[in-house]
Amino acid sequence: MKIAIDTHAAEREGEGNCTYIRNLLLALAQIEGAGSRKAFPQSTHHQYRPQPANRYILYTINSSHPFYEQFAAHPNFTLKSLRFNSPFIRIPFALALRTLLDRPDVLHVQYIAPPLFSGRLVTSIHDLGFLHHPETFPPFMTLRSRLLMRRTAHRSAAIITGSRFSFEDIAATYQVKEDKIRVIPYGVSPKFHPDLPWDKTQQVLNRYGLRPPYIISVGRLNPRKNFASLIRALALLKKEHNLPHFLVIVGKKDYRSEELFRLVAELGLEKEVIFPGLVDENDLPYLYRAADLFVFPSLFEGFGLPVLEAMKSGLPVVTSNSSSLAEIAGDAALQVNPDETNELAQAILKAVTNLALQKRLVERGLSRVAQFTWENTARQTLAVYRRVANMR
């Protein structure tokens, strides 16, 4: 089976699409079982029979990106650079031409497929945030998604999404048959761990100028992540309870991010709220490790990967009770109405002062996150590829 995957998102650090496609590719490579141990040190390929019939073509923007070095020793994977960064050239022209020449059995994309592709298509649609919160996207991106995603959804032989919430949203919005959509929960990297060595943790903290105690949140600096409510909640806790914690918001700048910086200045919290920016993916687990609490008050998520990362890191979690987050977090987090700043502040205060609650949340989080692995994601995704490839 020849499987082509549009992997351009793997080259865009700090985004959920990047985390998804990188970990899916690594897990698929481990499952195939032909990669070298040097390239895949976490591989458990000795447990599985190699499947050399599966060949993967990874359509990149730049095949020399450091991430792709991990595939150099794997005979099942071929890298093909499309070169164009602009989606208006890459998707309808470069990607369409390459698939016409390569004739894959299956093409896997995220969100939008080449309009002229006529083969068997698998599409990952993580969420429809651009429809529910269009004010958090650049207008042209919203227009492009409105014009193209419905068509991609209807042309897809299968749609993959990470949560039941997104399953129902996609089915209702695009009026596609439910048996076309497959819920495949995403995983969490083994890099995240509650017992990372403190000496290495301290080195990472020093590199970013951080020191405990702090509360951490992770995500692009976009209004949809609702960091403004988190900052206001911190201001309230500082004023009414003299909370000693800093707030560390890890993520790269995004649409309307300057609004957050203005809010911090207006509230006089310049020394209390820290924006490290985009951090190295190998450093992020240590920033979780040193935190007292993870807070994720997002207005809308199709899955919520940072919630699982925090649980895997042994942190108590406060998150929203909306969109997919209640489904993903379950009873392993304190859930709040993301529109209620007072409710958010009270949950944070309870989570950092109640030791028994902390212990209970950490234990439940570690138990819950154990069911989310990228290997499971990859195996279920591979099953979708096989089913689609065998369609007549």
C-alpha cells in the first residue's frame, strides 16, 4: 500500500497540527518496524512483524527540515519536497501534481485537500473553530476555510477527528454520513513525565528566566485560548488572596496576540505574567515539571493536547467545561465555565491551596492519560488507510 501524507504542518513548531502530524509519523514508523534504533530510540519494532508493503511518501515544504532527519534510515519512507510555502500554490498545484505523478493508494491531509485530487482521500479535521469563533482567525483564513473545507469533507472517503464532540460537530455542520467519520483520540509523548530530574529542570528554567512558584498554560497567543480571562483571574487572586504564583503562558504570537500584552500592562502585571514565547519541544516537559498547576480556559478545542501533556507531567489541571475539553479531561480536572472569571479564579485558588484535591487530581490525571498513546492513534489511523485503500 502506497500512502501519501501532506506533512507541511510538521515544519510549523508550536501548533497543534504540528504536534499531531509529527507524533503520528513517528508512531507509524515505529509500527512499520524497519527503522533503525538510532533513528527511533523509543521504537518497539522488535515486537511486531515488519510490513514492507506499506510505503509512505511524505510531502514536505522543505525536506531538509531537522524533523525529517529521523526518517533518513527508514526504508519505508520517502521525502518529496513541494517547495512552496504558500498554500495557494502548494495545495491546488504542487500537491495535486505530485499525487498525479505518484498515484498513491491513499492521500492523507489536514483540513483541506487539492481541489483536483480524484483519488482516495483521508482528511483529519480537528475542529471547526473558524466557524464557531471566526473573530479569532484572520478574515481571509476564515473565508478560505469556509470555501474549501466543506468540499474536502464531502470528497473524503474517511474523516479522522480526535473527539466525539468534533465528530458530532462535523457531521451536523457538513451533513456527511456518520460512518465516514472516525474518532481516533490523539496521544501524548513519553517526553512528558512527573519525575524528570530536577537538575535538568533547573537548567531549563534558568534558560528562560523562570522560577517557581508558577502556574502554567500552553497554547498560541490567540483569543480563542482565552488567556485574557486567565490573566484577569490572576489579577483577582493577587488582589484578594495575595497569591504568590507567577503565571507562565507558553506559546508563540498569533492573531491578535498584542491584546494580551496590553491587558497585562493595564493590570500592572508585567512582572507577574511571563511570556517565554515558543519554546523548544524538548524543553517544554521541564516547564510543566516545575509548575504547581496547569490552567487551560480555552473557549473552543477539538481535542486539547496540552491538557494531556499536563496530566502526563503530574500536574493538577483546571480547564473549561466547553467544547471537547470536558470529554478529554473527564473527572481528572476541575472544570469551569470559561466565560466566568470569578469561577476560574476560585478553581485556581482551590487547586493551589487544597493539598488533598491536588493529590486526587494528579492521581486521576495520570490514570486517565495512560489511555492516550500515539501508538494507538497510529494503529487506528493505519486501519483507516487500509479500509479506504480497499474501497471500490
